[in-house]
Amino acid sequence: MPRLPDPRFAPDCAILVDGHAVPARTGESVAVALLAAGRSLVSRSVKYHRPRGAFCLAGSCGSCLARVDGMPSQRLCRTACRQGLAVETQHAFPSAQHDFLGLVDRMSPRGIDHHHLLTHPRLANRLLVEVFRRLSGLGRLPDAALPVSSPPAEERFDAAVVGAGPAGLGAAEVLAAAGRRVLLADQEPVLGGRLRARLGLPGDPSLAWPRTVAEAVGRSGGQVALGSAALGIWRDGGAPLLVLLSERPARLRLVRAPQILLCPGGTARPPLFARNDLPGVFWGRGLAVAVAEAGVVPGKRALVLGTGAEAEALAARLAETRMAARAVAGPAVRARGGTRIAGLDMADGASLNCDTLAVAPPPVPACDLAREAGAAVALDVRLGAHAVRAGSDGSTGVAGLRAAGEVTGACTAREAADAGRRAGEAARG
């Protein structure tokens, strides 16, 4: 049962993957459609051609790259399905599902030192270099030249909020209520951030809240920009300049706003154990979104690696799909399996069977934009990652720049929303 038996999740189109038709739903990501079709393996590693599958399902890793409509190295978790979309797996022969070049991994169990392999005689070295040149790289050049876009013009708003999760929604809500023209931008196609996982954690805001905030932003003359990734922030003597890359249509936007609030949340954190990159290993929140919004049933037996309310809620959510699912605390030392995970060996000697592993630690704060703009970051020892240093009002020490939510460290959805509201109240003044 690859999808829940609900009419909302019924496929309405077909995409072509290596020439084979795969049922899909218009608008959902290719990575989710492949997962729903039982295809967890979507790519191969660069050097040893080891099997790879989508991990984060949110655009923050490179495990699901493929050629799409003639364009190489596209993230399948960021590519929307439509009728006739052509997907080709790359860096494999003849395909990622059955890659003959996977023999490289089996023939080199101790790895390949290509710097010292056949350096003499010179002829043999030239031949070897030519072979490696043909086997390396990711994809071929595009089939056609990329369209030339016109130079972007500056757009002005009273405030710009990056990230439409709980913190960004809280900030935008306060600013819109004060009559400010707000640009609320998020790289995802749907508002809500972690709320989209629908884990029902205590204190989580209502699922209707994102729509309410979007309506308030529109009434105040602002704009919601989904599918728009923030590329950078510059200060050139005036108000900060935010650069966005919008997906549909593909174009750059230059946004000038005296107040920029960074609420991008965090990115997926891969687990730390041997063979952690096998297909079937997923970031918990990304997998929960696939279950909630596409009805995906990722397997038959799932483990959730993590502790706390989110891990327990994720295990319960997976169990609702009639999977055998439970949370385990770890630590794990090694994953078992061939082209998909088949089990997990724990540090205490236990050997657990599974065909799906969801990892549920707190995400890594997405603090690159803030650091680029001059905000201070500090190592959070408990989190094991750097986070933005921000005051209770979101202040970062950089004029016109505030930060709130998981970009400043681990917090619940309710805490993130409250932090966003405080930052919005400070920014509206």
C-alpha cells in the first residue's frame, strides 16, 4: 500500500522516469511520487556509485539529484510533478536502479586512492585518467541554452520576513496587523514550516493559522512569496537588500526593506553511524510532511531514531498508516541493507529490523544568511551546531536585522511563534 486509501491522494498524472511511467499527483514533488511508487533508490554516489535515496525531502541535501526535462542535477524534492515530466537518473549505467558501475564499490572495499593509482607508466596513467573523467561528474550539459532573464528591479516593502514557519508567521502577523506592507517569503510551496508535518504536538498553533496570516498580509498590502529562496543579504549604505530566487517563474527579486526578519528554521541533520546514507533513511519532519500531504506509506516497518515528544509523535503518526513503527533512543552504530535499509545495529548490541528509518533530532539552525549579514553566531554545545545570537526581541546587533525561531536554537513551535511575534513587535516600531 504505497499511499493511504484516500481520494485526496489518488494520482492524477504520470511522469516518465528512465522511460517508465510512474503515477503521480500534479504539484507534488518527484521525490514524493517515487517514494509513493515504492522507488526509494533515486541516484548513485559520485565516486563509488553507492545507492542513494531522498533524505531530507525539503531541498537541503543533494541525495536526490537527477536530470529533469533535459536539465542536469535537479533536486527531485524541489521539482513538481506534471503530466509527461521526463526524469532521467544520472551518473549511472544504464540507470540508478541497475547501475553496472556499482561494481566499483564491490571491487574496492578499502577505497580508491586515485592520486597514486597507476601513476606510471605515463600511457597507462593517461588511459586511466580518461576513464575516470568519463565516469566522474554529475550529469551532462543541458539539452538547450537557458533562457535569458531581464535584470531585476528593486521592490520596496516595509518589512521582509524570510521563512513561513511558526516564527515567520508570528512576525508577519504582528507586522500586518500594524498596517505594515510585509513580504513573507519561503522556499517551500506551502505555508507552515514544521506545522505541515501535522504531528499534533502540545502547544502547536492551529493548522488554519497560516491561511489567516496570509490573508492578513494581503489586506495590509503585503505579499506572500512561496517557492522563493533567499540567496543573500547585502548592505550598501541604505536599507538592507534581500535577494530572492523565485521558482515559478524562475526570476531574481531584489527586495529593499528597512526591517528584515530571519525565521528560516533549520535544515535536516543526517544521523551519525556507518552506512547512514542508505535509501530508506529519512529526515523525520520531511517524511511526516509526505505522509500528511501526499498520503505516502513509506514501508512496512519503521524505526524513529530520537527522543522526546517529536520522536514519539512521529512514531505514532507512522503507526496510523498501519506501519509497524516505534521510537528508539540510540545510539546506533551501523545500518544494514543493500539498495535499501534493512536494519539498524545499536550500540548496546541490539539488532533491529526495519525498511524505513526516520531520524528526529533538532534541525541544524539555518544561520548562513544572518552570518552573511554580519550577525553573530555561537556554538550551541547541546545542539551540536552554530545558532544565531539574538535577543529576546530578535535583535542581532545589526541594524534592521532580527532573527527568531529555530535559527536561534532548538525550540517548540509555540516558542518559535512567540519569538516571532516579539521580533515583529520590535520591528514595527
